[in-house]
Amino acid sequence: MRHWIAICAFVTLTGCALETGADELALPVIAGGSEARETLILESADGWSLDIEEARVAFGALYLCASEMAGDFCEVARGEMLETIVIDGLAAPEEVATLFVESADVRSLMFDLGIRHELRETDPVTLSPLPEGASVLLRGNASREDRVEPFEFAFRIEPLQAGTTTVRRSMETHTPAATDQLLVELNLANLVREMRFSPYLEAGTLEDTQTLRALRLAIMAQRAIEISWNEPSQE
């Protein structure tokens, strides 16, 4: 039985197709930080040094599609990882889940961030294991000149409407092989590059600030979560 048949169940109202004649593969999903270490000091857009002590993102479910750009649904579904995993931006990448996929061209993908909202559901459903069901948790200390400010950012990123996934993006065309891995990395430098820390301090809250908008945009616009195919080196 195809493990990814749930994709079609998910999009029953619009319909989808599965490739026939292709091999069915179970591939490891490798997740972690692109610069793994115990703590990481980064620079915000307004000159604050950010000593990151915890950085985690809820990721999944993930769907792979045949089309050049995933729309609201996969018209031709290639594969899926249905569980929600946590990407630890300070940890070395390690195997965290299994991707069930066909050996046929994949050109785009779509994924949620620990919160789903299917057509049959009145409200979004929280699957994230992070505190308060957050999609993103970022904690540490910010310093500039003689000032040091601790911070803890926890926020949710939900699908825009019922029946859609949160993030949709294209990727370089690839036909999965039995030796492949799917690498999912959290790039913390890209996450905070356009973020200004001062608006958060001035407001006394993260809500409705440029600080939050920049973090959300980095997650949504491909800069912070990097997804690629990775074939292990042969030694």
C-alpha cells in the first residue's frame, strides 16, 4: 500500500494523481542546524549581537509534488512525510524521520510548521511539540555596547486558510534514488539577518513588530529553512 495515499485523501475536493510504474522508496530525513554548535553568536540588522542558546522549529507535514511550483495542492503527488519533526538549529543534522516517495521527478514541495488546517477542520490543529504549540522558538541574549537583553521568541505560523499548506516552494528537479537523503537545515544567520531587535524592545512584546515580521518572512521565503537532496559520501 502506498504510504502517501493520504495526500489524495487530503485533496479529495480538487483531485490528484499518483505516478504509476515508479519505484516506491523510504528515505531518511536528516534535520539540524547548518552551523551546529552549543551556542551561536549572530548579528541582527540593527547591530545587536545575538547569543543564541536555543533555536527550534516545528516542521511538517511535508509533501513533494511533480509540478514546477506547488499550488494549494499537489496535482501529481510524489511523496510525503506526515509527522511533525523539530529542527534543532544548534544540533548537528541527524536522521529524524522517514520520507515515503516515488522514484519520479520532484519539482516542488509544500509543508506546514507544526500546525495544519484541513478542509474538514473548523480550526487549525496544533501538532507542534514546542511550548504553547509554537512553530518557532528562539531564545538567548542580545547585547549592544554595555546593554544586555535576554529574549525568548515563541510564535505560530498557520496556513492562511483551510485546505492549504503553510509554505509552498519550487526546487531543482530531482528524481529520488534509493541512496538519497532529504536534508532539512535551519540556517540561523539567515533567520535573523533582516531582523531588527530594537522594535521588540520598544514595544515590550513581539506581536505586531518588525522583529516578528522579519522572522516570519525568513521562515516563509526560503532563507531560514534549507531543503535539499543529499547523497551520503561513500567511504
